[in-house]
Amino acid sequence: MLASTAQRPDEAEHWHRRGLDFARNLDSPLWIGHCLYDAAVHLTDSDRPSARRMLAEAAGICDQHDLPGLSGRVNRLQAAV
């Protein structure tokens, strides 16, 4: 997220991908959902279709694993994208 905030989009995308890959390797639905959400936040201005796909996957994870806190954030961003 720091690279996103520092206006370094290429670096940010690299770190978001690495974080998501790491979370998938851990097989942690919670961290996969968070990584998808964070990457989608980064992509909302530059690649809305990818952001929407990530948010849809994150929403499915939230529903499947009962993650209400993250679900609220995902749903709010989905409504805005």
C-alpha cells in the first residue's frame, strides 16, 4: 500500500501481486481477501475491470468464510467501482 500512496503504480502492482501470491501459498482466506481488497483499491482508477474481478473474488471469500469486517469494506468499494 505504501507504493500506491507514494504514487509509484508499477512498484505497487508488483508488491500487490507478491502479497497475493504469498497469501495464496499460505492458503489463508483471510489474507487472500485482504490482499485482493488492497489490490482492488490500488486499481480502481487505472483498471476497473480487474478491480471488480478482485472484489468479486474477495466478496466470495468473505461469504464463504464469514468475514463480516472485510465484507463491509469490500461491499462499499464494489458499490463505488
